[in-house]
Amino acid sequence: MVNGSKKRILVLITNSFAAINVLHSGVIQKMAEKYEVFLLSTLIKQQEIDQINQYFNIRVHIVNLEIPSENVVLRFFRQLEKWSFFHFFHIETQKIKTSTRRNNFKKLLHPLVFLMNVSGLNRIMLIYIRKMIIYQTSYSRSLKILDHFHFAGVISTSPLDIRENNVVNFLKTRKVSSMAMVISWDNLTSKGIINADHQYILVWNQFMADEYRRFYAIFKSQDRQIRITGIPRFDIYFQSELEKTASNFRLRFKIPPNNKVILFATSAFKHFPDQALIINDLVEYTRRRVNITVMIRCHPADQIDRYRSFISEKSIIIWHPENLPGAADEIFNNWMPPPDFLKTLSITMKNCEVCVQVASTIRLDAAACNKPVISIAYDGPRVLPYSKSVKRFYDYSHQLPLNRVKMDQMVYNKQQLFDSLDKTLNEGCDADYRSLVKPFIHNLEPKSVDSVMQNIHEWLR
């Protein structure tokens, strides 16, 4: 044992966003002060651990073990479980996704769903499939090496990932307690089911807490504590030391001192493959106006090559994660963001005048920085059917409560985009965006990391 005076915690990280939420937010730094922390990850190896330890001045350890992958049979039953779950609870996100399927598929699916719901078979099937998946993922020979560590607890940072369920369920047979951190507001209504029973469930807000209670009540798991912590990675937006960074920001990106900055945060390529059409509109806007700079902040899963043609535009700046070698999904899924990722995002957000985005969580980031948001709800110069249009993403289940707050300006064509930009840049905005999104981000102070830690202490005491 490296340090016998501290309890040992195993932290599972199989997702880049989970890494940002747990590592880059500073949760890992606080955790390492109190506990002996081990990471089991699909994207973090010894080199990354050394970098994390140096950046945060801590000492965490890596568990050199491959997390078992999902076999074909388990994948089939999990897809069946996911399908049953979405239709049993009538989740809007899945209805919209299903609407993009072929007509023959829908003709077969709708009567089948109706019959299963009426007969009660859907509920029964959902319960028993989940039990079967949990049982099948509770016994793995390759995980027996974990017995030697004597962990006091395991934290799943992507609890809807079946690989993390596998580790949690195995350790539960060894009476190791578990905590789940739901890392995004869309996870409970878009990713299927958590196939593990955790003692503590940490969520962002009351909406997510209510969703969890509604969805998981049918499984009748006992002794669960559902706690609202806010968003750990958002703490940086409320830290005063980053307020006076305008000059450094403009120097780094060579932005003239009198220029107003429009931040366009792109989405994943598969989410909106034709975002270059929106950039065309933004370029046209800058050519008609003076003293305007557009910063294109590429989503890590976007394809920067599609924006190379804009590099010659003096009014356009393109920012892409430096350590991301490509944009293929398999690369992004194993991508470890640089240690200063959140700091760079925060500085960029705080030094723009307005954020333009496409149905992204960036809506919340911008509002947390008290910045006006323009939401793109059109597909460039074309008119696409609803089932293929970006408009449909704003009707996903997690977006609906935020839509009702009306904290952003929804634009449905280029002219509306131009009008909204003119109004925002010329007239300014006095709205208190932070207060409007408080129900979604929970905290308006840097308290979320501390809230996570308080729950960890209570869980392991």
C-alpha cells in the first residue's frame, strides 16, 4: 500500500467530457488531498498521469488494466433494453431520432410499441433485461486483479457506459461501494439505462434528479442517495482571477483592440455536418460591418479541415484543440484534453460579446459567463425537412425546459442572424443570463467542486 493512512478510491474515466468534469475542473486535486486515488481509464495512460500530477501538484496512480469490452450478445440485449426504456417513458429525444428512420421501420415499430405498452410487457422486459445485464457484467476474470487494491469505493464518471458498469458490478460482488456522476444534462434521456446500482448519484440540477427518480423507480433499488451538485467544470466561470485577461486574450489570437468578438462554437460533425454554411453567413456579416472578429471554436469531434478555406479571411480566427490529431470518432473518444482546456474556454467565453451556437451545452456555458446567446435553428441557404434539420435538436427532452426560459435568441434564417447580431453588438444586453439559467447550472458561485467533495466524504465515511 502506497499510503496506508488514506482510503483508496478507484475513478473510472472512459469519456473526454468526464475527464474535463473530474480532472480539469479540479475535483481530482481535491480528491487527492483526502484519498489515495487510482484511475482506470481508456484514454489516460502513464504519460497523461504524469502530466496531471505535475499540473495539479498531486499524486494519483494509474491502474494498468484493459476494461473488458462489450460482446455481441450483451450489445444486442442492451440495445433492446434501450429501445424498451425510451418507449416506455415516451422520451421526446428518442421520438425525434426514430422519426429519421425509414417509413417501413416506423410502420413495424409503432404497432409493436403500442402492443407492448398496453399489455405491460415493455415494463416487465425492461426490468428483467436490466437484471440480466447486471448479472452478466458482475463476473469477469480479467478484473480480478482489482482485488489486490482493496478499494474503499469506486466512482463511475460515465455511468451510462457499459464498460464502467462492468467494473462497478464486479466490485459490488466484493462489497465495494459505488458513486455515479452523471456528466451531462442530456445523458439520462439520450444514453439508455445505467446498468449498475450505485449508492450515490450526483446530478447537475433538479431536472436531472427528477428524471432519475422517475426512470429508476421501477427497478426498486434500495438505499440510493440522489444529490444535486451543480456542474464542477463551471466553477471556473465564477472565479475572479480570470476576469482581467482581455489584453492577453487579444494578444494571443491577434485580435485588434477595437474589434468586437463573435464566438461561434461548432457542434460535433455528425450533429451538424454543414456548419460551414453558417460560417459563410458570418463571413458575409463581417464584410458588411467594421471592427468585427469571428472566432470559430471547433468542437473536438468536428472536422477542422472543412474550415481551412476560411483561414485567409482576416476577420476569422479558427481555434481547435492542439493535441487532437484528427476528427474521427475513434480518435475523439480516446482524446485526453490538454490541462488548460477549461481555462482557455473560460477566457474565450469571457472576452466575446456574443456566443453563436447550435443546440449545444455551450448555451449554458455562455449564460454562466453572462453572455448573450444566438441559437442557430436553420441549415444554411437550404430548407430541409424537420427530420434532417438542426431545428429538431432543440426539441430534445433536455433542451425543452431551457427553451421555455427564452434566454437566447433563436434564429431561423440568415437575415434573423444578422438582425440579432446587430441588436446584440450595437445595443448591448442588460439581461441577467446567469439568473435565468440557475435552475440548470444550480450554482452561481464556484461551489460545485466542493459539493462533489462533500458528497464523497459523506459516502465514504
